[in-house]
Amino acid sequence: MPDIQLSNRLISFLIFLPVFFLSIAVHEFSHALMANKFGDETAKKLGRLTLNPIKHIDLIGSVIMPLASFASGFALIGWAKPIPVNRNNFRNSLKDDLVVSFAGPLSNLILSVLLFILFIISENWLGVQNSIINTVLWYGVFLNVFLFVFNLLPIPPLDGSHILFDLFPNKITAKFLNLGLYGSLLLLVFIYSPLWGIFMKIVNFILQLFLKIGGYV
């Protein structure tokens, strides 16, 4: 029987999937949890107040896009099914929506810290180096820092666009928030623009900060 060898790209992709599903589940659960806390039970009634990734999977964003990204060789990207939020159920629509919107990115930052702590424990305390476990943990750190910064971009439909409106509610930010498909196109332009390099520098700065705190640099 011939040996079956997996390419490094395929291995990276297989590592990416479970970490990605965990990360988007934590992100969307955090939105649903805070919305429910402030009086909006929309997500809870739809079964979205859960850490079960299956409940948050979007066919295009969670399946097709990652597969297409892998096939094309582009950066592995994707997204989850957005949590439905009815701000009319909030006592203070702007303030509560701000917290709900920020909860998702913040949860990814917290998860990245927890995964980095596990990475340090695995390498320094358990003496496990260059293992698949460490690879998964570090990938999780990178992905969640990436999601934290990415979702704070003030481009619809990302959380940052909601935060922008909640902080500066006016006709301009309201129209910007409701760009719909044009927002997605704007986001696509951003990804392929020189601004993407600046974005990745911010991500790498945070990662370097983690490494410095952990004593790796």
C-alpha cells in the first residue's frame, strides 16, 4: 500500500477548521448572551444562545468560503451566521447595542489570551515543543487576535460598523450601517487594498506583544 502524504497546506487547513468553528461559536454566543442579558431574547428563541458551532454555521461563510480560500491559496477566511438582534428590546438601545456589538470581538481577544496561556504551559511546563498541540494552540491565538481586530473594522456588516453608529448616531452613520450588499463589496475592496497591509501590521503587533509578555522575544 503506498504511503499517503498530506501537504502542509492541507494540514494547516485541517487544523484551521476546528479552531475556526470554536472561535466563531464563542464570538456569536457572546453576542447572544449579552443581548439576552439586556432583554432581547431573539437569539435565545432561535436556539443561538449556545456554544454549539453547528447552530452558528453559515453555508457560504463557514463552509464554502474556507474551502474556496484553501483551493485558491488565499488566506483562510470565513464567517458565521450573524446573531439576530432587535435593539427595540433594549432599555437603552445605543448603549446596550454597543456592549452587545463589542462582546463578540472581546470574546475573541479573551479566547486568544486563554489559548496563549495554554501554549505557554504546553511549551514551558510540560516540555512539549514543536508538537501538533502547540501548532493548534498558536493558530488559535493568531486566529482570535485576527478576528478581534477584523470585527472592529467600521465596515458593514462587521461589528465595528454597529459600534461606530452607537458611538456617533447620525444620518451619515445610519446610512453607512445599512449599506447592505455594498458594505460587503466595500469590505472586499479593503481586503485587496494596501490598507490590508496596515491591518495585518496591527494584528502582528498584538501577537508580538503576546510573545514579548510570554518571554519569547
